[in-house]
Amino acid sequence: MASQSQVYAGAFADPVFAAQSVFRCLMDGFARPGTIKHIETTSAPPAPLGVAAGAVALTLCDHDTPIWLTSALGKSAVPQWIAFHTGASATVSKTDARFAFIEKGAAFPGFDQFSLGTQEYPDRSTTLVIEVEALTGGQVLTAKGPGIKGETEIAVKGLPDVFLGFWTANRAIFPRGVDLVLTAGDRLVCLPRTTRLSLKEA
């Protein structure tokens, strides 16, 4: 059972200013895919939810945004913490979720298990917030697409071997598909579905 201190504490000290700051960070991150962004105003969510993921939840979730949580997150104080501070409730249905949160080290569900939007309303898809080991030091991928001048490289550490296959399949159904926010500590990288990823050529 979650303690009251776990549920009630750890939100933004200045909710309006902090949410605006994090929102700008996210918008800039989606406008410049692959760029590592630093969240200057952080939260202290219950474990195992990470700092940046908690800030994203406080900023984007509300009573109209069902969220999906992994089993470990669902069994922690996280559902009550998010519900208390944002009004958002957890759903067991991946396709009903507007946001999905996956903690570091958890198994990745297939992206196609979540809402992919429709041709008419592609924005009705799930955004996945996934914590990884680090945003540097991993396998180097080349990223191309809108918001990227020419190409850029990302080297996220802690992505599973199936990630690139999942992402390639996701990119193939554009304009449908999920968007990703990869987090590590107080930093994040945004990957909209428009971004094309490939292994860096040797």
C-alpha cells in the first residue's frame, strides 16, 4: 500500500511555471528529433518512475488522458501519485491509453499494441514515455526526417534489440503510429513518428 507521503509529495514546487517549462522542452524536442533536452524543473515521483518521466506525466496528463502503466509501475505508488496530481486514471487497455509509461529495464510491448490513431485522426494515438539507461553510449542510429537538417545520430543505451524493427514498422504506417519520449534522469529525447531511423553504416 502506498504511503501518503509517496502519493502527495514530489510534484512541481511551482506547478504553472514548471509545466510551461517542461511543455516547451517537449515541444522543442519534437521539433528537433534526436536532440537531448534537459528538464530544468523536475519532480520527485515514486520509484520506479524516473524524474523526467514524472515531469512529463505532471505536464501532459489530466482527467481526460487515460494512461497505461507497466506491471511494476502499476503495483507501485505511481498510479495514485499521477491520479492525485493530474486527475489521470490508469487503464489496463493499451489501445485506450493516451500515454504509456515504461520504466527502465522493463520489457517493451510491441508498439502496434497501442492506439495508432486513424488515417482521419492520426493524433488519437498513444505517446510512449520510456525510460532507458542513458541517452548516450548505446548503439549508434542515424536519424532523418522533418526537423533534422540532413541527418543526426542518436546512441540511446538500453534499447532492446527489437527496437529498430518496432520503429521501422511504426514509421511504415505513417500518418498513423506512436510517438516516443525516451527519458534518462532529468533528460529526454523525442522521436515523432516522422523520424526515420537506421543503423549507422560502418
